[in-house]
Amino acid sequence: MTMSTASLFPPTRAFAARRLLPLVLLALTACAGVSTHMLGAARPPVEPATVRIYTERPPGAIDIAEIEARSGAGFGTAGQREAALARLRSEAAKLGANGVLLLGRGRDASPVGLSVGGGNYGRHGGVGVGVGIPTTQERVHGVAIWVGEARDLQ
């Protein structure tokens, strides 16, 4: 029994694109993440929307944890910065922090690149074209803090 090459390869490029797209999206988001180093005791969790971002330490703030959050790989957009800040807030909220003292932010070359290619395969050979697109990750670093009410600080 012989198997034809037509049964091994799908007849359309659209089929290949539909199968490849989820893998590309997975690769672009796989490197997103958060790392946490506890500095004090965690508190009961709060809603991420209630976590304030500070650029200066508020009086009486209590350190809970040092957090670094990274966006998924992308092309250096403001959406990546917002995604990294949202991860920072979310992790701080899980630890019961109602604030994050922002220590820094930056952009790193992503460990994942995106390549787009195409080709035409003839009977006796083939021609292919590929384009590499560099990607970046946004990184934010801060300290999850608890800022008490004014009456609690006296």
C-alpha cells in the first residue's frame, strides 16, 4: 500500500495558517510572568483595582513583597506596559497590598522572536522568503506595600 503525498499535506495555505497561528500566539505570551520575593507578612487579598501605584514611598508604608512583572512578547507598545502594570497590581492584590511603590521599568529583548515566511514549491525545487521580526518584553519592578489609614498611622 502506497500513500500519496497529497494525503500527507493539506491542500491549502489557509489550513496551515490556522494551525500555525495558535503556536505563534502561545510563543508570544509564554514568557509573560511575575516573580515575587516576600519581605514581610501577607495580608488578606484585595481587589486589584484598589491597588495604587506610587512613585514615592508614602509615610508609614509597610513592605510586603518585592515584585517584578513582565508582559508577553510584543512589539514595544503601550499595551505591553499596561499589561505588565496590571500583572504587578494583580500580584500585589493577592498578597493583600493596597499599593505598589514603583522602583523601575524597562524593556528587554524577548527570548522569543517572530518569523514570517512563505514559499512556492515547484516540481523540481523551491523558492522561499523569510522575514524576522524582533520582539520585546516590558518589565516593571516594585515593592508591594500596605498603606494604612491616617488614623492607623498615629
